[in-house]
Amino acid sequence: MIDVVFLLLIFFICTSNFNPLEEQLPIYLSHPGSISDIIKPAQEEEDFKFATLRIIAGDRQIQWQMNDRVCDSLEDVEAVLHQLAEITPNLPILIEMDDAVAWEHFIHTYDLCRANGLNRVLIVGDESR
């Protein structure tokens, strides 16, 4: 009987998947009216500077705007993020999206931030919803 239990244990260990799920992005979102919305962040978190990366849906193509600089392709965005990561790797990146932008563009942009070593990526939502 114990042999059967050990065989089952070995089977479940060998067939399980220990990779993290791709659907679980390490991003914290607070919903309006939640406890995290009521609790104010600590003073040290309020004093940091950040960079804003906006994804804009144009007439025929998607554009990215990093603060005041407009990028027409993901390669341009990657070059800007690489330069930014070399200067300040711990800088928070705020990503804003237009409603017409597909989520795949956000995911590609998020992956570029993480690939360049920028791990503090935040999503900025519309407060009116």
C-alpha cells in the first residue's frame, strides 16, 4: 500500500508544472472604494519621480509617447527604455492606454519594460469609471 502511495506521489511531482503562469502579471491594481484606495501610501512612496508611457491609438497605427517623446514603433520604445534603464533602473514607469488600444500592445510594452530591467511598472486607469 505504501508503495502505491509513493508511486502516486512521484507521478504527481513529475507531471506537475512549476513554471509561473503567464496570466499572472506582477502588477498591483486598486479598485475604487477598496481598502487600498482609502489607505494613503507612505511618505517615501509619494516623493518619487516617475516616467509616463502613453499608448495612443492613431488613425491607422499605434503610437507610444514617453513623457514628451513620440515613438512610432516598438523598436523606438525599446531604445528609449534601454537608455532610461541605464540611467535609473529603479524608476517607476506609468503606462496609460487609450480605450481603443488592444491589450496586446500593452502586453508588448510591459514585456519591453521588464526585459530592460524596469520592474516597477504600473497601470494608470481612468478614475471616472
